[in-house]
Amino acid sequence: MNMNQRKLKILLSLFAFNSISLYLYFSSHPDYFRHTPPSESHQSSTGNRHGPTENHHRLLAKPWPILPSYLPWSLKPKVPFRSCEGYFGNGFTRRIDVLKPSPDDHKKLTVSGGGGWFRCFYSETLRSSICEGGRIRMNPERIRMSIGGEKLEAVIGRGEDEELPVFDSGAFNIEAVDRSSIDRKLVDSEFLNQYLQNGAISRHTMRDLVDSIRLVSAKDFQCSEWIEEPTLLVTRFEYANLFHTVTDWYSAYVASRVTGLPYRPNLVFIDGHCVAPLEGTWRALFSSLRYAKNFTGSVCFRHAILSPLGYETALFKGLSEDVNCHGASAHDLWQNPDDKKTARLSEFGEMIRAAFGFPVHRQHTSKPASGHNVLFVRREDYLAHPRHGGKVQSRLSNEQQVFDAIKNWVSVHLKCKINLINGLFAHMPMKEQVRAIQDASVIIGAHGAGLTHIVSATPKTVILEVISSEYRRPHFELIAKWKGLEYHAIHLSGSYANPPEVIDKLSSILRGLGC
């Protein structure tokens, strides 16, 4: 009975928080509820070759799933500097109103719509901003980059510089009502240097995008197509690498939560990369996906959100900064807040699992009836992007030997049932990769991007990383720590692992699981 009462209390709390989030969103976005002017309604239904109306867009928007590790995302006035909330995204608390909407904007039913707006939320901890605005026009012809979305085989050898955007002045516009500001840039260099700092990033595409925004008059604010629903604008860099793509996923998720979006947003890639297998997860996480250069003319966004670069997340900054945070359950943090603990990465992992339709309430709490799954994440040769030769660098020179040795050991281990899973991720659909991760009791593998999947692991999963002497980097130890997972490592003097040593370590881990 007590357990049921606690569950009911948690569900009621989540409902209340979501209701508050919806209220805050709609109260801070009056443009969202304003009736569409007749001219814009016509543009929305006829200018869009795909034909969905505003109401149809809303029917297609994906709802946020209920996540066990969810805690409220709010713009708290004070988040301690370099606290876990600050590092993991709930510290974008400094609001800068760059362009405010007209005071009676929500009352106007004029053709011009009353003008646009733009603001940013700055994080002192991450030294990064999440920006959003309304009535923003994108002019694809003023963005210099490849088309994007092509098949990999069609663009072999294409350079990375061709795929990253270069923004000419006026690549983006915002409708202005103040005549004195028309034909001016939205922000100056002082603003960029303070809130969109280059930092260690040599090519800060979000900064460049904001730098390109110019204010235009209502009569010059003409659009070939309107997108009514909130839309994330994202530029990817190392888009075929799982670790870097997870940082982009996380950044996009945080941007959606910080801006209080009531549904999962649309997504527009502001880059010219070709199609990659990881694109399927983008589509699963968000409501829709298009490439900027795939639009045939100017496109206007009722509400656009600029997602920060993945390099500016704790996942990446933790490689060079001391992000001293430990994973904890949302329930514990709700009762006992702690600046040195976080449930955010667990929340995000549940979001990925939920996006693929997996039940997120199921956790490993005892010995599975079907036995323990030991997932061996393999490194395979595969063609990842136009500049990739198809060969991966070996970090465990005798990987097959180690796998075969574990397989033989499992076959004679009679104390309990062990299922050894051959994690050939490069040739598995993303949904099956996520399924293998969530079903694993133990995840073992050499240091490599595939281990980033542990962000989706369940709370009782144990991680065993085999680390060669050339790749002693903390990526996965940190993720395990931030999720509160048990982590073990075998450090090699070179790249060769002694199979009995690996088996001995694995056996010890399984004994700890009651096997």
C-alpha cells in the first residue's frame, strides 16, 4: 500500500509539473495562441508543397513521454556555479531579451503580425546560450553549403568544409516593427563575445548564424513557407560518430526543456551532411526532420530555437574540466537536493529508450528469469562518412580471441544462465542497439564510440571497459559516474588483452550480481 501511495504521489507530482510547464510556455509565448493572419494562413497551406495545415502540424507533434528520472526544468533565479544542475543544462538562468515583441503583439490580427522577438538564456557554468525567437525567416540561398541528405555513396570524397554552413548577411531575418532598426544586424560583436563565445571552438556555427540575422520591415518579410510549430535549428559536426552525436542529442533535448516546449519540436539541420544511420534516432526523438537546403524558398518559423553545439555540453566539457557529479535517482534528489548529484543523464537515457517505444519503467532490480545478458560491444570496419576509409582503428588487437574465450567460458558456466550478446552495432538498426543496451546486465567492450550507448543503460547495469595504452580517456567512466552505474576497467600495456584476465574480471562482476 505504501509503495502504491508513493507511486501515486510521484505521478501526481509529474502531472502538476507538466501542467506548470505548459502554463509557463504559453504565457511566455503569446504569439503561439494568436490567430494566424489571413495572408499567413494562405501561405501556410499553399506555400508548403507538403500541404499540412497548422492544426495538422499539431496533431503530428509527438508528446513528451513520462520518464521515471524526470525532474522539473525551470529557469531558477539562482543555480550554483558549476553545480550538477548547472553542468547538465538546468543552469541557463540569465535571460537576455534582444528583441522584445510589441506589447500588444498578441492582440493584433494585422497582416504583418506585429513583429518578431528574440532572446537568449545564458549559462555561466557551460559558458553557452540557448536562444529562441519568433517570426524568423531563413533564406537557404544565403547559406553556403552542400545540399545535405544525400546517400553516402553519392558523395564519397566530399570535403567537410563543403558540408558546414557559411552564413551570408541576411541568411536569417526577423520582422521588426521599430523602423529605426530596419536593415540593421540583430546583435553586435559585444553581444556575441559575451553570450556566444568561440571558446575552444574554431568554427562556432550558432554564433555565426546569430551574427547573420538582420531586421527587416513587414513589407519585406515575405515567406514561401510557414512552419507553425516550434522548430530546433541544429548544426552537427562529427555527425557519424556516436559519442559526438549523443552530445548533439543531449544539447537539443536540453534546449527543448529549457524553452519549455509543450511537445517535441520539429528539427531542421543547418548543415549539408549526407544521410547517416544515426539520423534514425534524431527522427525518433523529435517530431519531424528536414534539411535547410532542401527547402525550395524562404521559410518562416513562428518559433525557432537554436540548439547549442554538442561541444558545449557536460559530456564534452567533462573531458577537460572536473565535472564532479554522481548519478542519483530523481526520487532521492526530489527529497534531498544535492548540488553534487544528478539524474539528468538518466532522464536523457530514458528519453532515448522511450523514443523507440521501449518501456522505461522496467529496471533491473533482481536476477532476470531468462538469465543475465552480457553484451560485448564490438568494433567493426564500416563506411561512416564521405571521408572515412571504412577501416576502424584497432583498440583491442585480439578482440575476436577475447570474445571466443568468453563464449567458451559461458558455455560451461552452470551456476546461472548467461547470454553472451555479440554487439555488432555497425550492422544493427539503432532500435536494436538500444534494445541490446537496455536488456544487458553487463556491458563490456574496448574504448570506442559504441560504448556511449551506456547513457541508455538501466540503473543496475555494470560496465567493464577494456582500455589500451593509447586510448586512456575518461569518456565512459564519466558517463557511468554521472548515471550512477558500477564501472570497472582493465588497463592494457598495449592493445592485447589476456583472455583469462578478462574472464576473471567478468566472473567477479557476475558473482556480485548473484551469479
